[in-house]
Amino acid sequence: MKLHGYYRSSTSYRLRIALELKGLDYEYVPVNLLTSEQKGEAFTSRNPFGSVPLLEAGGRDRVQSMAQLEWLDEAHPDKPLLPADLEDRYTARELAYAIATELHAPLNLPVLKYLTNEYGKSQDEIGEWYRHWLARTLDPLEARLAQLGTGDFLFERPGFFEVCLLPQVYNARRFGFDFSDKPHTTRIEQACQALPEFQRAHPDNQPDNPERS
Ligand SMILES: N[C@@H](CCC(=O)N[C@@H](CS)C(=O)NCC(=O)O)C(=O)O
């Protein structure tokens, strides 16, 4: 299995966590978003969306991270990401798709570039934009976690939800988002970060991270 991704891409980070949690071996192939490698013909001929991650698995190229996660769990049912219980699966999807559909889209690199290039927005204004959209989903997410009475993880071990949460929290922290009123979110973040699977998947530990020693 090959994962084409970028160290700081939250969707690539989702896939790295999932592969680690499932104990699946994979080769990591860096795609440099800063040089727009994802828009080059060599890449778009395989993924017309021109985005990472691209997962080479089961004899074909697979794109779109949520579909990739669902496929991984169906094709490799050991160490499932989604819980066995129907209602628990619903809850995991409810929260994971809130992050993937409401939160990721307005915070993606092309959107931020567009705000700068077409509307002349400054870095401070971009930061405000970013934190505004984060709060729109992370505030209700925190309230939902409180309602559900979660512990260190949504369920007994990390899975589909945590795979989506941790990358978004990592990005939010880069943009100075204040988590001081989010004890449930930060408890889950800390519990995940203590696990070797999450540490191996972290952007700091990827070969294409220029700051990696
Ligand atoms: N819906 C897609 C979004 C993928 C996506 O936006 N990836 C980002 C990195 S997190 C990317 O490649 N951005 C560069 C670009 O779109 O040019 C997915 O879930 O896979």
C-alpha cells in the first residue's frame, strides 16, 4: 500500500493515523503542496481532484479521505475504526463528518490562497477567518462530547472520530485557536497523543517535514 501525502495536510494525517491504528504497512510518498505538485499532470492523471491523499491500495488509486477511511475499514476489518454497534457507528460518523464536511472545506489551502490573491486579505485576516470557521464546528462538537459523556476517547479505543479530530486540532493550534474552554476535546487530544500510533503519524515525524532532524 502506498500513501501519497503531505506532512502537514490534515487529510493525509487522517490516513496515516488510520493505517497506524489498523496496523497496516504502507509506503509514504511525499507530494509537495508548496510547489503545487498535486496540480501537475503526473498527479492529476491519477487524481483529477488534484489533492492529497491518494491511496494506492487493492489494485487501484483511491482518492477522497473519508471514502478511503471507510474502504480501509471494510477491506481490512481487523482492528476496526468504526464500532460494532449501529448507534455507536452513527455517533462516530456524525462527529467525524462534521469535521470533514463543515470544517475542513473553508480552511483548505486553495481557499486561503484565494482570500489572499483575489481579495488581498492579510495574514491576520486569514487567521481570523480560520478561527471563525473552527469555532463554528469545534464549539458544538465540544457540547456534543459533553452530552455524550466521553472519557479519554469517544468509545473505548480511538477510531474513526479521533482519526478526523486530531489533524484538525493540530491545524487549529497552528492558527492560535483557544482551546481553554474545551476540556473534552483536549482530553481526547492528549490521550491520543500519548499513543505510539498517533506519534508515528504526526506531521513532525514525516520524512517531508523540513524541520525534521
Ligand atoms: N475532500 C478531500 C479534500 C482533500 C484536500 O483538500 N487535501 C488538501 C490537503 S489537506 C490538498 O491537497 N490541498 C491542496 C489543493 O487542494 O491544492 C479529501 O477529504 O480527501
